[in-house]
Amino acid sequence: MKKLLVRKSVSEYLIRNKWQILIVFASLFAGIIIGSFFSVNMTDEKNNAITKYIQNFVSAYGFQTVNGKDIFKFSIYNNIKVILFLWISGLWIGFLPVGILQTGLKGYKIGFSATLFIKIFGFKGIVFALLTILPQFLVMIPAIILYFVFNINFAFSIHNLKNQKLSGSVKNQLYVKNLIFFLVMIVISIVSGLIDAYVMPPILKPVCSFLNK
């Protein structure tokens, strides 16, 4: 019974927000494709410089002491930056392109880095690319998609209620939901940061040794 209710709720959500979801996925995958394209078509000079840097990083990674605190701070900074841009995009329908651009940039980084790893390490690079982007796809990407869909709906709801009578209480409810979702996203970004900082390094170390063989 519960499974049926969940399926029904998910189905209704997808139908109700199909255009919003399409916009978010289109911007994300456009970013991935563009990132992959630029990774493949870099100039030889830039390609050689980045390749050398990545190879040196991977070679030394297994022998270095990973500073989880620094990785956590870096991950949190990047995640919260995305969240803030998506929040801004929901304040007014004219700001929605900000969210589209930010989602596209997130896809660009994933496409560029994943393609780069595969270019440098071949088949082994697929394993490394999957492991490095897996936390993003399991945690942050689904959260970003849902949050941007919410902000698209929020922007249009505020716009539609602008000139309606007795809309104050409704607006307040919407702003409360906005705040709750924003705080939930902060919590999710912290969880993602903890995974990046303390779960992934022990997994990536043997993978880096595998890449050097």
C-alpha cells in the first residue's frame, strides 16, 4: 500500500512539474555535453599542462596525508555557492536564467573532468571518473534538481500572487517553505561535504595506485 502511494505521489509530481524538470535536465546535460566538448578540444599546450598536473596529482595522492578539513571546507563552499544562486533564481522570474546557468555550470564541471580523466587514463579513467562524481550524482545533483524545480515554481507562484487580494498569508506560507527547503539544502551540502572529505579519500587512494600501474 505504501509503495503504491509513493509511486502515485512521484508520478503526480513528475506530471505536475514535467516542464520544470525538463528545463533543469536540459541545462544540466547541456553543461555536461559542452564540458566534454571543451575537454576533448583543448589546445595541445593546455591539454599537456593539465594532463601533467593530473598525472602528478594521482601519482602523489596515494602517498599524501589527505586533509579532510580542507576538502570539507572546499566542498561546502562550492555546494553552498550553487545553493545560493538557485535561491536567488527563485526570488523573481527574471532571475531564473541564473539558476539555469548555474545548473549548466555544474554539468560543465562534471562533463569536463570526467572526459579529462578518461582521456588521460583510458578505461581506468572511467573507474576514477565514476568514483569522483558518484557522491555528486547520489547526493547533490538530485537535491539541486529538486531545489531548482521548487524555485521555478516559487518564482511563478510569487509572481501570480502579486496582485491578488488576501495573498499575504499564502505568500508567508510559500516563504516558510522556501526557508525550510533552503535549510534542508544546507544540511544536504554538509552531508555531501563529509562524504567528499572523509569517505571518498580512503576509496580513491587504492584507485590512484591502480591508475599508476
